[in-house]
Amino acid sequence: MSKHKQRTQPAFEECTVDLSPLIDLVFLLLIFFMTSSTIITYLKDSRVDLPISKDARVAKAVTHRVLINVYEDGSLGDEHGAPVDPTTLEDRLRSVAAQGTKLQIRPDRHVNHGEVKKVLNAARRAGIEEVIFTAFTAEN
């Protein structure tokens, strides 16, 4: 007779997964997205009711810009909402024109076009070659 070896099945050990590295990774990603989302936040002035345009496009880059808000009453403001004196606007634009800065105009939808034209003329005299108008995009 041949001797048969009796095979015993190994006992199952309890498997554990250490979730500590995964939790650390989730917290790091959370912190990354929170900080990067505040960096790309646009400054918005609640006193400007932007026009709607079906041909508006979202800008790819928002650097090297001077922002001028044109309010409904024709007054001007900067990106922080501080008043801008129309008589010193040309000098202000001239100081940044040499750096290749673009002018971004955020006109109120109810403002008279003549007020926007005054800003455009000041930009032309200051030597700014690129002007961007801000508008909401309309769904087609």
C-alpha cells in the first residue's frame, strides 16, 4: 500500500487593509482643490448687470488685463469696485499699455453706449490695442 499524504488546507487568515494612506491622500486632494479653486475665482461686481450674447466665448487666459466696470449711471469702477475718475482713466491705461496689457470692459446691459465709447477712446489714446468685452453666454 502506498502512503498517501494527507493534505491540510491552510487556515484562512483575516485580511486587513490599512486605510490611513488613502485617507491622507483624500485630505491632500481636498486641500489642493480648495486652494486652486480660490485662485481661479473671478472678481465680480454685483452692481454690473452683464449683457447676454449668443456669440460670447469663455476666455482661455485671464492674465495681463486691466478691468474697468461701466455702471448703469455711466460711472466707472476698477476690478475691486473702487471708483475710477474718467479724467485720469487715460493716464491709468497709458501706464500699463507698454506692458502689453489688455483692457477688459464690463459694461452694464442698460448703460448708454456713449459711456462705453468714452472708455474705448481713452484706451485708444493710451495705446491699448486689445479690448475685451465681458458678457454672459446665452444658450442656443
